[in-house]
Amino acid sequence: MTDRDDDQDLAERFLDLWQDQINALATDPELARSLQPMLHLWAETMNAMSRGGVPPMPFPFMAGATHATGPAPTEPASDGRGGNLDELRDRIAVLEERLAALEAGAAGQGKRPASRAGGTRRRKD
């Protein structure tokens, strides 16, 4: 048997398996019930778009997404951190400035600043 015959046999087996799966899905009443609302919405959407319109109803997952329900809040929401976020931003900005100054100084000397991760240095013996 040649490679071409093996490939042909494999392709036929694949298609047979695929057809069996499609037939099983086509006769599954639970799958049909679960797909029916989605296919109905899709058909209505395609009909509306083919006439140059918009879908007649919003998609179910978007229901209520265009407007807020209930009264508007009277005060802005608290971040629950007591202003620590602003302090953290300020500290990061200071660190970025220090890092930029260190990098600029090292670039002027033609070398990179020594890494001090872990806080330890090796001693020369």
C-alpha cells in the first residue's frame, strides 16, 4: 500500500467519523432546544441586516447594558484604601526619577549601575 492510499483511507475514515457525529448532533433533541433561541435571533438579525436595518431586539447578553438601573449615586464610590493609592503613585514617581538619574549617570560613565537585588555584595578575598 502506498502513502497516497494510506492518506486516502485516513481521509475516508475521518469523514465517516465526522458524518456520524453530525448525524448524532442532528438527532439530539436537547441540542436542538438549546440552539433554537440563538438560531432564531441569528435569523432575525440577518433578515434585518439584509434589508439595511438593525436587529429588532438587543442581544440577550446586552439587555440593560445601555442604561443604568436605579437612582444615580449621590457620592463617588470609595476605593476603600483611604488614599493609599495616591501615596503609592507619588512614591513610584519618585523611584522612577531616581532610577532615571542613576541610569543617566551610569550612561555617562559607560557602565551600568551595579544590581543590589537581595541587598548583599560579594567581598573580594
